Amino acid sequence: MKLRDENKTDQIFKATLKLVKENGLSGITMQSVAKEAKIATGTLYIYFKNKESIITSLFDHCVKNSATIFFQHYDVSAPFKVGFHTIWSNIVQHRISRFEESIFIEQCFHSPYIDEETKTTLKKMFEPLLELLNRGKEQHIIKNIDSFWLTSFMIGTINEIAKRVTYFNKRLTKEVLDLNFQMCWDGIKA
Amino acid sequence: MKLRDENKTDQIFKATLKLVKENGLSGITMQSVAKEAKIATGTLYIYFKNKESIITSLFDHCVKNSATIFFQHYDVSAPFKVGFHTIWSNIVQHRISRFEESIFIEQCFHSPYIDEETKTTLKKMFEPLLELLNRGKEQHIIKNIDSFWLTSFMIGTINEIAKRVTYFNKRLTKEVLDLNFQMCWDGIKA
Amino acid sequence: MKLRDENKTDQIFKATLKLVKENGLSGITMQSVAKEAKIATGTLYIYFKNKESIITSLFDHCVKNSATIFFQHYDVSAPFKVGFHTIWSNIVQHRISRFEESIFIEQCFHSPYIDEETKTTLKKMFEPLLELLNRGKEQHIIKNIDSFWLTSFMIGTINEIAKRVTYFNKRLTKEVLDLNFQMCWDGIKA
Amino acid sequence: MKLRDENKTDQIFKATLKLVKENGLSGITMQSVAKEAKIATGTLYIYFKNKESIITSLFDHCVKNSATIFFQHYDVSAPFKVGFHTIWSNIVQHRISRFEESIFIEQCFHSPYIDEETKTTLKKMFEPLLELLNRGKEQHIIKNIDSFWLTSFMIGTINEIAKRVTYFNKRLTKEVLDLNFQMCWDGIKA
DNA sequence: GATGAATGAGCCTTCATTCAT
DNA sequence: TATGAATGAAGGCTCATTCAT
């Protein structure tokens, strides 16, 4: 008996991300996903119930994935600025190296595929960052602003960096990284 | 004989924006656009050659529109910070009040509808801002960083503000606005 | 504006009946129905919501149709045997001239298309016959048997006549008709 | 090495009959047959060449089966009425106890699976009955009508009895049986 | 110009059949 | 032999576009 090839799921995810990047969510067809993943269309339905399922599963996969990357090497006991820099770098690296995932998630947000519930659970994955920011405020290192706006500021700058690096083919040298971190840091510091 | 009703173009644009916000680019069909615009499907083809034409025309319309709004009330001869604040406020206001347009443009970027050429012409509309930033740098008011990254920083924060105001139904009080401008300003100032 | 062509429904019904006769319910595809009805597949969906709708609508159409035919020229005040003969003849004629409909209804019975409710409402259309049979029993003209079995007997013989006439290409002469009616009559008469 | 398990053919036949009863010929898929028969889809192709083969084999199986049942306990030398009653009872019992087979055969008749040739060979299995009827006519016990219509009459009533017993969940008591036989007998007797 | 019925290519999905294990 | 994953042709249905009114 031929066993279910578990890394087919990955092929399908990769194919989907690539196609969404190139043509948007509207551009993906089961046919094109299958072709890109080098399998038959029917095979897609062995691994996923339907098109929606591919998209929502991939969405979940991306979200879970990023959550772990965002906080890798992050040491809660390290000084505020060190911790903040770690997370900031992680997110920047993630957004750029997995830019396709960001596009995919963004496109999903305004699609019928992702429901309200899923959207709100997304917020939870930033909790460690929120705790860090609270510490920074207590220690009067950063501005005493609602963390909602602090994270908005931080994420906004990062997203745009990722976009520009990708769209304009910029190399993200250490210098550029430092520059951008500096602006972000100056923006939030007390 | 009734003249080509210029009002209808607007209805079509509005319908398209609404539908893209609700269902993404993938979600719009000529039928749904017609229904939302309260006209017949055939009528769409009197005003636009085809579906692609609706999307690219709307894209152009949005871009041109924002270009004028971004720099309204902007006085080239005013002090740097005043000018910067004017533009910053304009963009924030625009992004929020016409959030649907932002979503639309974002979705278009990763669709087969917008070609590379169109994307690059987008950059041109920020030229007055670039000139202002150059002045700021000359006057040592802001950091001496490539304007590419300065605008990235500025636009990134604004985009995220708009998203959050919309998605989380936040009211944008003067206080919140000031807060956010302060962060942006601290980030870029020398 | 092109108006909805109301006799397209009929074309679709006719095409469906023909195809079900030739290939069974399993054999009909939307493509084949459209082709037989000489319209495009998409057009089917203007007149019917989906395949199921074609089938259930046709089912209803057939049932309603037969109900009127079964009792045409039937005079409630006529003598029992005359009335019974009228109805018997009507049903025979109907089953033969519209044999396709009979096949269709029979096939529907064992398909996922027709629900239990629909099946039971079918019984109602025989009520005038039931009343006639009651009169016959009261007048001691026919056997005093539950009408359920009397109608079973009557309908059973008729169905088989129709099948045989059709499958074996028999001509239904007056003689053959009389012969068959005689057997039916002898079977139920007291 | 395990031998070709003849039992599996039966499982497949049973599964097919059940599914045809529930969903019609259109409703059966190789997947559903395999599942119902509790085997793998691939296994179906060890026992049968393809889907058509399952259906035609089952058709043959049903026909052969009924042929033997129809004439069991039938004594050619018994008086006419006794012989006729035996056959009549056998067919009734068969039609009811194996109602699924009747549905299956009926559905096959209007499907692409059964060819004209197969249909006509069906007639042959009634030959002993035809001989009996000839005897009945010679002995002036029954009407001198073409046996084609005599069998039509007999089979028609039986089929309808079977349908009604099944669809309306009627219990077939000795009384009901006698009643129905009486009608049939009165119908054909001279 | 305006309408919406009509069209048919193309999408999602199913399913008969094959094949590797 | 038995399994069920894999295949891809074909079915139901949608939708961009055309056309008759």
C-alpha cells in the first residue's frame, strides 16, 4: 500500500504561497496549485477537504510558525533594550525571509476565507511583547503610551521595511538594519 | 438621448471598493459589482471595456486622488516641522477615511491586474515629500538617512495606524493623533 | 432587452425526459441536457437553480400533469363501470403516451432527489378514484377489498401494459385494450 | 496464499444492491461500494474488471437467481390452478424478499449498462410459465388471450404488490395474499 | 444608453481506475 | 491478494462577456 506522503502538505503550502505572491488570492486555482506542487488536482483533495481548507490551514500554519520565530532567542531576563532588539530583529527577519507568508496573510484578511474569530486569536501571539513593553514603561525606558499604539508603531515600520526590501530589491545590510532600528527606538523611547 | 452618465462611473467604483473590502479582489464578480452599483451587468461594459479596466481605472483614480489629498494645505514655504506635520496628518486622514481604497490598492499589488510600470509610477507622487525631507536634512532637523528609509518609516507607521483604527474600531482622538505623530517625529528627528 | 423565454423550461424538461429514458437518471449531465435542449449549459442555470432543481421541478410538473389527465372526461354522476372505465383508459393512455414521464418518476423514487414528503403527497392525487371505488363497494359492484389493494391491482396491470407496449413495440388496438380492461374488471368485480 | 475469496463477490453485490435502493444507480460510486462492502477500492478491481462489470454481473446474478426461485416447488403435473398459484406465490415472495434486486433491475433497464440483447434473454426465463398458461387455455380454465398479455397482467399486479408492501410497510398476511391472488385469478380465469 | 438573458470557457470537485507497497 | 494513495478526465456550476431588445 502506498502510504500517505506527509511532506505533500508542505509542497501544497509552498505552491500556494508562491502563487498568491504572484497572482494574489484571486489568482490561485486548484489546477495551478496542483501543477506548481507537481501533483494531480485530485491529490489535493486527499490532503485537504477543499480549496478553503488549503487556505485556512495554510493561514494557521503561517501564524503558528511566525509566533515561534518572533520570540526565538528572546531572553525574558535580559535588559529591556536587548529584548526589544531581539524581537524587533526576529520580526524583521521573518517578514523578509517569509515575505510570501505576509502577503498571503494580508490577502486572507480581506477574503471570505478567514472569519472574525481567527482574526482576533491572532492578537494573542504578541503577548510576550506586550509584557516586555509593560516592563519598559515601568522602568521609564519607553514612552508611557498604550501598548496598542506602541506595537502599531513597531509593526508598521517593520512591515514597510519588508515590503520595500522585497519590492525594490534592497539588500538589508547591517547598516540599514541599525538605521531602521534606531528610528524605531527613538520613536518609542521615553 | 441621454448622455453617458458620469455618475455611474462613481457608482461602479464605490461598489467595487466596497466589495473588495468585504471579499477581497477574488470576491468581486461583474455580476456583484453591477448589483451593488444598482445597474445591469451589460451597463458595466458601456463604461468599461472589461473587468481589468474597472480595476486598473479605479487604481489610477485612487492614486491620483490620494496624491492631491496628501499635499492639500501644504505650504512649501512653511517651517519644516509644520510642513511635515501637514503631510503626515493628510496621509493619516486619507488612509483612514478612504481605507477601502488602501485595501484595494494593496490587493491590486499582488494581482495580475497591475503591471510593474504602474507600480513604479506610484513613487513619483511622493516627490514633494522627498523635497521636504531633503530640506529637513539640509537644515539638520532630521536624521541624515536615505529618504527611501525615512518615507518607509513614515508610511509604515501611518498604514498600521489606519489598519488598527479600522479593524479595532478605535476612535482617532486628537490625543492619539498627537501621540503617534510624536513617535514618528522622534524617530526621524536628528 | 432580451426577455426570458418561457418555453425554454419546456425544452429543458423534454430534453431531460428523453435523456432519462435513454440513459437513466445516472446518465444525465447538465451538458447533455443543455445540448439536447439546444441551449448553453449556463442557460440552464438561468431557469433552474441547479441539477436537483431541474429534476424536482420536472417531477412536480409530471405529477400535476398526470393528475389532470387521469380524471379528464370523468363524470362523477355516471354509472360506476363507466366512470371506472374512463379513469382506467385515461391512465393507460397517459402511461403510454407519456411513458418517458413514468420512467422518470420511477427513477426519481430511488434517487436522492425526491424526499419522503413528496412521495406521500403523490397519494392524494388518486382521491377521486378512491371515492369511486367506495361507491362501487357500497353498490356491491366490486369486491369489498381495502382500496389500497384495489388500486394496487389496477395500477399494477396498467403499468405493466405501458411497459410492454413500449419495450416490445406493441400496438395498443381497441381489441387489446378491451381484453386488458376485461381482465382488470373481472379481477375487481364482486 | 489466500484464495480469491468468493465471499467478497457477495459482499460487493449486497453493497451495490443496498446503495442502488438508497440512491439509485446514479448514486453508486466505486468508493461507496467498497466502503459499504468493507473492502478497499482497489480490491473491487480484483473481483471485477470495472464498474460496468459489477453491474452487469449483478444483473445476471439476479436474473438467474430469480429464475430458479420462480419455479421452485412447481410440479408440472399438478392441476393448473395449483401450479399457477405456486408460481404466483413464488414470484410475490421473491419480489418482496428481494425487493432491492427488483429496483436494481428496473434501474438497469434504463441505463447504458444493459444492452438490448440482455433484455430479450430475460423473456426466456418465463418459459415454464408460458407452457402452463397454454395448458390452462387448452383446458379452457383461463381466458384465451395471448400469453403476452396474461403474463403482463400477472406480473403487473405482483410488481405493484411488492412495491406497496415495501414503500408503505404493509405486512403481507395470508389474508392479503389470498385476496390479491383471488383478484388475479378472477382476472385471468375463463 | 440600458437591460438582463444567453453563452461557453474555466473553475472546483468527484470518481473510475491504476499502481506502489 | 489487499490496500488506499495517486491520477486526470469529466461533471456541476460560475462568471466575464456578448447580444437581442
